[in-house]
Amino acid sequence: MTRRVYVFDTTLRDGEQTPGVSLSIEDKFEIAKALDGLGVDIIEAGFPAASEGEFNAVKKIANSGLKAKVAALARLNKKDMDVTLSTGIKRIHVFIATSDIHLQYKLKKTRDEVLQIIRENISYLKDKGVEIEYSAEDATRTEKDFLLKAFRVAAESGASTLDIADTVGVASPSLMKELVSMIKRDMPDIRVSVHVHNDLGLATANTLAAIEAGADQFHGTINGIGERAGNVSIEEVAVALKVLYGIETGINLQKIYETSKLVEKLTGVRIAKNKPIVGENAFGHESGIHTHGILNNPRTYEPISPEMVGRKRWFMAGKLSGSHGIAAQLKEMGISVNEDQLAEIVKRVKALGDAGKHVTDADLYAIAMSVTGSSPQKYLSLKGIVSVTGMNISPTTSIRVSFKEKDLESSSTGIGPVDASLRAIQKALEGVLKVNLIEYSIDAITGGSDSLAQVSVKVEDEEGHIASSTATGPDIVMTSVEAMIDGINKLLLKRV
């Protein structure tokens, strides 16, 4: 297949409908700019009639000069549509349900009444000179002849794109193919789109099936966020189309990961470790058999190269690891060992794994230092820190660090003194190293108010290197800072 499929991103609209997610205007604008850089064709900026904040966000994004087209959602009524038009939007995505269950229990209207609503309102919009996309809500549970009739009316009234919405994620790949083929046969010149939810875990399969059948566009979100089990993941579909079908989407695949992490950060919706393409483990290897194969030829156990999507592969030590994988990890850390030392390190790693312990690279590093009798090389060290917290003030930390013998200073606020301190370290390194804290945990390992705290962190740099570290001490702030600095030093060893 040599053709172009268009990407309609609804992260800022349907994605924000994820329970517990609420984006500020500034957050939405930051994500919109990232989506524009990613290369999506259309950004659905929001639902202007829903709130003043939504209206202002859509207006700001629509008039910001992005390369992508900017769309907004409206119900098929003049009140919604007039509010949406007043944002200056040039593309409006309108919808009304077509399934009998929605007509009977939600809309309380007949089929003929729904057809009249489609005809009147889309004609009204057409006279306003905007581009119109019509979604048949709950299309996959709609009687087929009526669905086709509703789409015909929408197209005759001025809609240039018709969207099949699998609103509750109950379609199968065969049904998606059937519906797309039905519309394409009847209206070969209309753009057909699909909007698929993931309730049964079929969103990617259903979207690809629709595109196989001739769909020209798909709706999706970054990381697959959205109501209930979410929408189809743009990153999964874009990569699958490129790799499996040779179909272009206009997406800059190398920017997928950084966009994914931005959406994770601003929405607070954590990415599952085993999520395809963007999950932490997507390019991670522990098994000795797999690691040996990867080291000889990455294609043995990887469907795509991690660099294709802005990632790095990584290895984890554990009871299933072999000497080849552990040697590769040690090399990444800048640690040289002889055969006897390597054998002893592998033995100790396997013993930890057999005891049920998750072996982090911090553990491997400590084992290697013990076996070789070496001292870890440090590029970053703490020179001074002052952290202030209290009632009615924002916790604030001022910090001085030495980075490759150059002193760097910074201050930052946070939701607590630990957050402020770790942010201050990240801020101090701006311009020389971008570090993201992707995991933080703290445990008390003794009793009482003077308990020792054990802090574990996992950090990642802009090149996709990941390192973990653990520190123990009586002061939570200082212990957290020590763990963060140690983790950054391990990252720096991997960058050498």
C-alpha cells in the first residue's frame, strides 16, 4: 500500500476526558505545540461550549499559527456551533448518535428527527464557510442501512469527512472493514475516518483493519489516553502503518517518545511499563538468550529499532541474565572487568534474582564496585543546599552542585521540600543535561521518628538512557538529593 493516511489527534479533547485529567490553557497550548512538531494533521483542541476555559484554550490554539489544522468539537445544535465558530476555528467536528439505544434512551428522538438535525445543522455550518467533519456517535452499534443514510445526509449537507465512531469499543476488525467498505462503495470521493475506543483491547487492530479497507483518516490520542480504557494510541498506529504496510502518516516517528513523556507529565496519566512503543520495557531485555541475540543482531528480538521512535534499548540484570548481557551493562557504566570478575558478578546477580529481588542497575553497579574494588567516577557532586518549608509558604530549595568541576547554582519551589530539591538539581543542569525523574519511592527501614529512609529513584536523559539509584539516611531531603545525584552520575557514565 502506497498511500497517505491522515492523523486527527484528539488528545486535548477526548484524551482530556480521561477520569482525573484536567488541563490548564497553558498545558493545552504546550501539548498542541508538541503535537504540531510531531506532525499530526489535525489537532482537536477541545469542546468550546463546555466551559470558558475550553473556549479560551481553543481560541488560543486556533489563532497561534500552527502548521496543523485546528478543529473543535460541537454538538449538532446552533448554540454549540455558534460558540465554536466564535473562537475563529476553521474546522468543526460535529456529532450526533445514530444507534437505537442512544436514540431511545439519550436523545429520545426518532431516526427521521435525527436525520433532520443532521441536515439542518450541517447546512447551517456549510454556509459559514468552515470545514466540517461529522461523527456518527455509536456508529458500530447502529443498524447499517440507517448509518449509511445518516452519512449520506451529512455529506449532501456539506460534511467533507465522515467518521465512524466505535464509541464503546465493541467493534471487531471484520466489522470495521465492512463499515468502511460500505461507505467507500457508496461515496468513493468522501474522506472516511474512524474513531476507535479500546474497551476490549482491539483499538489498534480495529483502526488498522479500517485503514486496510480504505479509511483515509483515524482519530487517536498520545499514549492512548481517553475515557474508560482510552482511545487508540497514535504512536502504535503510526509505527504499525509505517513498518507493516509502508503507509505514511506525516508523523515524525523520532519525536514520538518525547511527545509521549510530555503528555504523561502534564496529564499525570502514567504509561504502563509494558505499553508498546513508549512503555519503559518496550526495548528492555533481561533474558540471557534474548540479550545474546540482541547483541549479535538487534533484529533477533526487536521488531523495530528503538532509535526509530526516539528510544534507546537497555538491559537489566537478573537471574535469567547471561554473561553477555551483564558485560554489556557494565560496559555502558564504564566498568571494565576480567573474565573472573565477570563470572563472580554474574553469580551474585543470579543469587539476588533467585532470592526474589528485583536487580536494578544500582544493585549491579554496587556489586561491580565490590568485586572490582573500584571507586565510582563522579561527574556531579553536591556543594551546598538550603531547603525551606513551612505554613503559608511555598517549599523552596537553593542548591549548588559541581558539574565536571564547574559550579552551578539554582533555586526552585515544589509541592514539598523533596520535590523542590530535586527540581532545583534538574534546573541547575539546564543547558548541559536534561534529566527527567521517572520514578521515585521512599521506605522507612527502621522504626520511630528518627527512622532511616531508603530512597530509590529512576532517571532518564534526553537520549533515552535510564539509570536507577538508591540512597539511605535519616534526612529525607538529603537522602533524596543523594539518590538523585548518584542516578545522574550513572546516566553520565552511559553517555561517555
